Amino acid sequence: MTSGLRGTLVKTAGATVALGAACFGWGLIEAGLYTLRRFTMPVLPAGAEPLRVLHFSDFHLRPGQRRELEFIAGLADLKPDLVLNTGDNFTDPAVLPPLLEALSGLRGVPGAFVFGSNDYYFPNKAKPLTYLFHGRSRSTSTGRRELPWQELKSGLERLGWEDATHRRLTLEAGALRLALRGVDDAHLNRDDYSTVAGPADADADLNIGIMHAPYLRTLDAMTADGMDLLIAGHTHGGQVCVPCYGALTSNCDLPPSRAKGVSVHTHGGRSAPLHVSAGLGTSPMAPYRFACRPEASLLTLVPRVAG
């Protein structure tokens, strides 16, 4: 190898390392750039007044995250008509009281929630890049320590929100009657859609299906049953994305191109709008984001377009 070629290789390697370090450093910064996304979704009956739905997911709150708590507390200023929480709220029992305090400004707003794995169990001690390179990794409860999820459940219910896990609910929000159905975490294989299966509520102004992890089996079943709107979290929007391309993984069998934001799911001759939140947090073992800022979403539901 000539000295010139050797020097070129050394420079290339050095530039690659520097670029990687810069990207990693930015990923640590971006994980704290909390963002509110706004979407308008035409899903209501003709003549209905707009409904403002606050959807948040995947806080993965851990000790010391004061800025995330401040962002969560500020969401009450949006004055939503409905709150939907799709799970993975916390990673440590110590953060439960401050989390519930941060959410207290939303007390009394109609709402519903389902849980994810990081409501039931402490996080797995996975390698930092496991999420990225094993995008359909299956979480397990084997040998894991439980988090005080019953206390979290009670705290959210004290805010006035309903546990939608394997339940069909009716809520009044704004001037609308809403029918909701939810399932437990499919990523833990805790889901059993048969407990809530059946035709949509014909007397409701809107039928909503909520879940933590948007696995196709749940999306297919809810769509075929006639849900008007599907709501999920879990994916982190891919967490580490490629600029101008998007997510490399959804951490489930949902196509990565639909790992965050609004899309349409079709099954059984029916279609339903789907909103997937990219979430506000990260795993403690992978505390970074790239081209995928942490988010909560304000969904403004409006009447369907005629025709």
C-alpha cells in the first residue's frame, strides 16, 4: 500500500468517525427537542362541531427529565376536548408522582388509556442499537421486574380517564358521543381482540380503536369491524430515521413508512384513518433520536368530506 493511499484511508476513516460522533451527539440533543404536531382529520359526521383530541404516547419518563415534565404539563394549555394516552409512560417508580402532577392540568377532560410494556415492567437492558437493527424485536415479560402499574392506572383514573384495556367504552366529548374499544399490548402478546370484537356502535358519532402497538392483526380486526379512527403509539416513529427517507423500522409489523403520523389502513373492504404517535421519550438504553423529534399530537377532528 502506498503512503498516499494509506493517508487517504486514514483521513476517510477519521472523517467517518467524526461524522458518526456528530450524528450521535445531535441525536442526544434531538431527544430533548419536544414538539407538538397538529393534524386535521375528516372523520366526523356531517354537521358535527370540530373535536380537539390530544394524543400522547411513550413518555418513557425516567428520573431527572425535568424538561419533559414541563412539556407534558404545558399540554393542558391546548384545552383539548379528549385525551388519548397509548402507553409506555414511565421507567422508574420514582417518577410516577411527578408524572401524575404534570398531567394534573388535564384533570376532568374526558380521556382513555391503554398500557405498553414500559408501564408493566422495568425496561430491558438491551444494547443501544438493538432497537434499530432488530426492528421487530419481541418484548417479553419473562424474568422482568414489575413497575407499579396499578398505581399508574389508579392515578390516571383519578384524572377522570378510563382504562380502555380490553373494554368497550362510551364517552361524551364536546357535543359528541364516542364509542371506544382498546386492547392490551400486542408487543407483549397480551392482546385479545375477541374481548371487544364486534360491529361498530351505530348510535355513536365516532368509533375509535386504541392500542399501544399497531400490529397488523389489531389494525385489521378494528378496521373490518368498522372503526372510524385508529390510534396507536409504540413505534417511536422509527427513533433513528434517515433524512428525506424516513423510518427504518416500526418495531412491529407495520410498514416503517407508516411509523408515525397519519395514514389509512384498509382491510376487509373497509378503510380507517390511523394516527401513530412518534412518542415523547426513548429507552434509557438508547436515549437518542435522529431526524425524528419527540412529539405529542393535537388532532382536530372535522366532518368528512361529502362524496
